[in-house]
Amino acid sequence: MVEGQLVDELVAKYCTTRGYRYSYGTAGFRDDAGRLDTVMFATGIIACLRSIALDGKPVGVMITASHNPASDNGVKIVEPDGSMLVQTWETRATELANLISSGSAAEIRRRIAELVTSAADVRPRLVIGRDSRVSGPHLLECLLGSANSLFQAQIKDYGLVTTPQLHYLTSRSLSVDGPVEEEDYFVDFSSAWNEITRLHDVERLPSAGLVVDCANGIGGPKMHSFIPRCRVLSEATTVINDNCADALSLNRGCGADFVKTNQRLPDGIRDTDGDSRLYCSFDGDADRVVFYYLNEDNRFQLLDGDRISALFAYFIAQLLEQSGLRSVLSMGVVQTAYANGSSTQYLQNHLKVPVTCTKTGVKHLHHEAVTHYDIGIYFEANGHGTVIFSDHFYATLRTQTHNSLATKTLKLLPQLINQTVGDAISDMLGVLAVLSILKWSPARWANEFTDLPNLLIKVIVPDRSQFITTDQERKLISPEGLQEKIDKAVSKFHSARSFVRASGTEDAVRVYAEAATQQEANELSAIVSKLVLESCYK
Ligand code: 16G
Ligand code: ZN
């Protein structure tokens, strides 16, 4: 039985941020770091209850705000198999955080006592990590405040790790008896890289080197630990924006989000004349990556998540063909409405690969990929994604007695590409392995198709919750009549598409427009944005 007095004391100590409304959003709770104490305390409770409900299996907790500014932070809960928290528990997390934030002392006492007492007599296990933000240690204390005092949880704190490392270490803690260390992550992925590059006699990269921009986040120190273990890469790689000790420089003028949004090189790169290196940028917690290079006119060319999907689809389709498994194993690509129309055409018409569209947010793409395909390739255009292999895939490959080069390569891919979640480091290895095996320069990769010109902008509206979508966020059902007006505007342009959706992470709606020329895409975007604003103020 939990004593009311204990709850009162813990709440007084750890839940100093009160009166806010919280919501477990697309990727967990996220807010200004100064508002999150209560959320962390509530998350400690929910994570423990989740572990108890799963018979004491390890549940992961990652403290991060990804690509957001240094002053923000956030937290997300990870299932024992390394996937994202199931949706019904997201609702429980939101409800509890809001009750503690706004309820009376008596209500809070009653609810927490009820939750703790009704839980089975199982000791919960938590696996915890955080990114490099300065607010991390304090928020961790608030989380431990509930997990330790109310549940005496068994805790493994990995300290500073990337988000995908935490997902990976959580799932490993489930499957492996005995201690799991961060070192396991480095060993597993570098071994897969070394093996696949040896198998294909790769001695150099097909570009004049690799530059990795780590957004001044936790990816920087991890890359420094990781790269020396990787043959070929150790000599070819330059790591930049790796100063995670300078707290304010996180995601500032660098990182995947900056590069994708501004379509330009990050800060920290000089002397680009005649530069034929391949570049990539991670975000602050290294779960997302985009590539780019400078073309012969020294112009910036982005190779985003759509390009990564296309590259993997091209390569894996070839391996399936060569190993005679194309009709045995299903492969498909999952995209969101943000995927460039050209990439969808290329996949469907040129590679003959099925493509499905889901709502924005990794969990939706992941679910679709796992449910429908033996090899599910999913990437958001912004660089979040991975390739997931099914049990049927593993079983089929086990039965292959004749191990051709293609079959051996297929067997290695799931070891190289993080199976729990999109991972900038492991996705980078996957892309580099494919490019090296195909001997494709960055320009060769880019030549597969030409992106339709597009524009993505933010429109600030009084109440974004009015904007309700259907058809995987491609169509609005509210405000009434707006979709018809958008459709009419789109019909006036060539090869055009436009959609409007409320952001899940910012107080704004996003307007995406794509058309045959940049001028048309810009015009369409302006018209749709005006329609959006008119619908709010009519
Ligand atoms: C979150 C999602 C990301 C999505 C983005 C959309 C995860 C791990 N992250 O960052 O996948 O693209 O939200 O943001 O799911 P928006 O709703 O503001 O457009
Ligand atoms: Zn991230």
C-alpha cells in the first residue's frame, strides 16, 4: 500500500511544473525543458506499469527532443522489442501527466495509490538513455523519483546515447541473458559493415570521402567511438559539428532538419571547390539522416529519405532477382504524403515495387512495413526510416542451401540495418554499403529520377485542431469546403499535388505543394496558404 504522505512528498519534490496541458505526441512528450518535470515523473510511473504489465520485461525510456532547439527536451517510452510505445498506453501517459499537472492533491494521491496498488507484484525493469541536452540529468532525476520510490524499479542507465542505440539496447536486453552494454551496439553494427564490405571486396568508397555532420548532438561522440572500428570508413570519414559539449550549438545551423529545410550545406564546411565527397547530416539524437553532394556546378544536391528508399529498393530487388527469391519474398516501400511524386512513380513504374502511403510519424510507417511485407522499406522524406525484415524472410533464407553472393548479402542486411527503429548511423552504413557494392557515385545515385519541384511551408492559424484530415493526411474533411477549393486550385497546374495537415509537433499547419516547375509549386503553395487563412477568418 502506498502511503498518501509519500505521494504528497514526491509530487511536491518532483512535479514542480504545474498547470500545463501535456500530450504524448507523434514522438512522445516534447516541450520547453523547464515545463517537463511533471511529465517525467508521470512517465516514470507509466514506464514501470508497462513493464509490470509485460511481466517485468525491460521497457526503454529515452530523454530527447531530437531536432528541436537546445532549450527543449522530451521523453518517449520504448516497448521491450525496441518498437514505440503502443497507442493505448500513450493515452494513459497523457491522462496521468495532465492529472498530476492540474488535479487536486487528493485526486493525485488517490490516482497514484490506485495505480501502484493495482499493479501486479512484479519488479519493473527500465532501460534509460538521454541525448546531450543540459536539462537531461535533472529530468532524469524526476523520472527516477517515481520509478525508484514508488516501484523500486530495476534500472539500467546507459547515460548519453543516441535514440536508436536506446531502442537497440532495450530489445537486446529482452533477448539476451546477462548484461547488455553500449559496446554491443558498436560491435554488432561494425562487424556487419566489415563483413559485408569484405564479402564484396570493397576497398574504397565510390566518392572522394565522406563528411558526417552530427548536428552538435550525441551522434558526434558516438561516431568517434564507432568509425575507427569500420574498415574503409576509418580512413575516408570526416566528422563535423561534433561538439555536443557546446550546449547551445545543438541543431543550430547544422543537422538533418536544417539541411533539408534550407537545402544548403550546414555550417562548418569550407573549401568546397571541386569537392566530390558525399555528405550526410544526422539530427540531434541521430535517428534521422539525409545525404547530399555538390554537383559539377558546385551546387547543393539533396539525397533525402525518398532517395534512400529508392536506393534500397533498387538494390534489394536486384538481390532478390539474383537469388531467385523475387516471387517468394514480398518487398514494398512505405511513404508518407510528403514523398516526392517522382519517387513514387519511379518505385511503382520503373522498379515495379508496391508503394503504400501512411500518416506522418515513424510508428505509422513502421507498422505498415511490418504488417505487409517480408522486406518493408520505409523512409519519410525528412530522413526517418529503416528496412524491416520479417520472420518469413529469415526462415526462407535459412532454407537456402546454395549460398550465392546475393543470398549472403541478403542475410547480412538485417544485421547492418537497425531492425528496431530508424538509425542515422546504421542507415548511413546501409547506404554506403549499397553505393560501394554498386560502385555508384552520389551523382549516379541522384540520376535515377528527377524530383518534382516542391515547397513545404508553415502557416500559423488560430486553432490548428480545426484541420482534420483523412486518406493518410492527403485530404481535409474540416474546415468544411476547404478541400474542394484546394482541389480546384491544384487542377490549374501541371503534375501538381498539394495537401494541408496540422503539425503534430508545432502550433501550425503545414502546406505542401508540388508541381512541374518551381514557379508553379510556389504559386500553388501561395494560393493554398491563402485558402487556409481565409477558412480561419471567414
Ligand atoms: C516527429 C516524428 C517524425 C515526423 C515529424 C512530423 C518520430 C520519431 N518522429 O518528429 O517522424 O516526421 O514528427 O512533424 O515519429 P510534424 O507533425 O510537426 O510535421
Ligand atoms: Zn530525431
